[in-house]
Amino acid sequence: DGGITQSPKYLFRKEGQNVTLSCEQNLNHDAMYWYRQDPGQGLRLIYYSQIVNDFQKGDIAEGYSVSREKKESFPLTVTSAQKNPTAFYLCASKIQGTTNEKLFFGSGTQLSVL
Amino acid sequence: AQSVTQPDIHITVSEGASLELRCNYSYGATPYLFWYVQSPGQGLQLLLKYFSGDTLVQGIKGFEAEFKRSQSSFNLRKPSVHWSDAAEYFCAVGVTGTASKLTFGTGTRLQVTL
């Protein structure tokens, strides 16, 4: 079945540590997105990529980094510079240029600080 | 810049009762509006969208929403709520139907009592 897979489902970070969240899709989608979700704050865009080897900052990119070396993969690294990383992280994808009703979401990764 | 307000953080309704979740947006032109639903620990699923045309739109799971330009609103309704509708609901706005960035509201958590 086609879809978006986020792993791990739960992740713990120690102080000063970088951690990487995985997002893989087999939908042949061009565009991929990372959102951060905090209770009572809705979803905020971290980074997005419309094509392989290219990505843009969203509204809250500080303390995060991404890469897009393959069409199907868009990993997010939460660096030690992100002082408040505890949140639920959602990856999404769609065919570039299509309407957002065709935006598919993964099931998320909960990141917590030890 | 566009914005979305969901004034109700938490709503409780009895099973079988009607439901209305409020969403107000701020945007100078015609917005592209979406409602998503999220079950705990899961990604988002699109319920319905409004791009243009008929201001009353039908979605999945028996939901509907009405776009009212004069009130800058896009409220979600359901005539009879089922216990399985308990979830968090997000309203979102895009500047175009294909926009890379969606602006989400803060969400409304729906609790259904039996």
C-alpha cells in the first residue's frame, strides 16, 4: 500500500544531542513537508521541499535541518540549537502543483527531551 | 499574511446531538479553506475543502461546512454526532489551492459523551 511512513513513533533526546526523524513516502510525490505540532498551537511549517536537492525554510526553521537527496525521503534533524524540541512532528507530501486536498500526512513522531 | 482562529479549544456534545465547530479566517482575497481531523497520535485526514462556487460544501463522514465571506467564517457542522467523531479538528487556509504553505488554526478538541 502507498503511504507515508514516519519513524520512530516515539523518540527521546538528551541535552546537546542531535536527533533525526525519518519520513519516507512511496507515493511518488514531489513535494514534502515537515510540521511541528504543539498542544494549543496547531501546526507550524518547519521546512518544505518541492523537488529533490532543494528545500525552503518554513515559519520555524531555526534549530532544524533537512536534506532531500532522494525523492522518497525527507529526513528532519533536530539539532542541539533547538532549545524546546518536545513536540509532535508530522511529515506530509503531495504531487507538486496539485491542490492541497491531495496532501497526505504521516502518523507522526513524538519527540521528548530526557 | 493569512491567519485562522478557532475560538473553541474544547467542545463536548452528546452522541446524536448536532455539532458546529467555528473557524474564522483573515485574508484579503478569496481564501482556500480546509478542515482536517486528527485522531490521537495520528496524522491529519482531510474532511472537506472550499475553493470556489457553492458556499456549502460536503465532506466525508457526514460533515459539511459553510463559507460566509461577510463573516470571514468557515464553520464545520454535523447534524448527528457519533462517538467515533471524538478527535481534534483543524481549520486551515491557503492563499491558493496549491499553496505550499497552509496556515492552521489551533484546533478544537471534540469530546462525545454517550
